[in-house]
Amino acid sequence: MKLRVFKILKHTKVEGPGTRYCIWTQGCSRHCKGCQAPHTWSHSGGELFETEKIISDILAQQNIEGVTFLGGEPFEQAEALGEIAEAVQKQGLSVLCFTGGLIEELRENPVNQKFLDNIDLLIDGEFIEEKVDYSRPWCGSSNQRYHFLTNRYDESIFTKYKNKVEVNISKNGVVFMNGMGNFEEIQQKIDLMPLK
């Protein structure tokens, strides 16, 4: 099975608890106003990867707590991500997923079931620009909700973790920011051109 990916970051400390392997999926039909990642909306962009290759790469990593899926909209590729999530959870890694959908709606579609069954923490709800709120870890607007789908995590995360941003610079000089915060303000302060 193939997964269309915008970006993979093999070690990050700002996309969920602990150090995580992070996959930004490519493709999103929601197009939330003020989205920090409009470059992930196109369903024809990114790169296709075999799920088996991604699973092998995740399991080859040292000292990661788990995997985070964001996007794009991960549930637009629920079958492929369900396969990956199931494989990494079986090896003791945690799974966190962000979605613009609501869990109640996601549960209505049988295609989503395997993926939902292998997520420890789901953060749901579209980003709403008028409800911007960075006070909770990993959330951008106050309407977004945390669903603890296993006993791996609980509400202690609210005091243990704060929103942070990482700035990564590739070998060819491309700057990539990830995490949660006001990216526009950060770009202005460090004089970066916006990502197109």
C-alpha cells in the first residue's frame, strides 16, 4: 500500500509527547482559513512511499517514544495510516494523530476503524482562525479536542508539555518550522520568507 507524504521528520520534540517520528500527509480537502500548512492541501503533491518502507524506517529509529500523523488530513489516507499505526503500536510505540474531522463523524466510516483502533491520542477539530488559542499543547484553536483512546496518555499532558516550535535547516539551506505557535510572528522576528 502507498502513502502520499508531504514531509517526514524522523526526530522531533514538539509534535507530541517525547521524541517522535512525524509524518505530514499530503492532501487535504478541508482548507481551513488560516491553516499553517496550505502547501499540504494538494492531492497530487508530495511523494508516494510504500507503507512497508515507512514502517521499517520508523522501527529503525533509536530513542523515539512514538509516531505523530498530521497533514494535510490524515484520515483521507486512513487505510495506509491504519497499517502503519498498527505495526508501530505492536512494537510498543505510541501513536498521536491530528485531524480536522470530528471523532463522531470519523467513527461512522468503516474505512477509518483500523486507524482509530491504533491511535493513543487523537486531537480533533478544524483549525478556526477566530478561536486561536495556543495555551494547550499541540492545539491551535480552542475548539480542538483531545481524545485519549488508550490509557497510554492522560490529562497530565496539559501540565507536562507546552507548545514549542523547532526550526530545521536542511543541507541545501531550506528552512522548515514545525510545532505550534504563531508562525507568521516568528518568521517576521527571524526575517524568514513565508513557505509557498
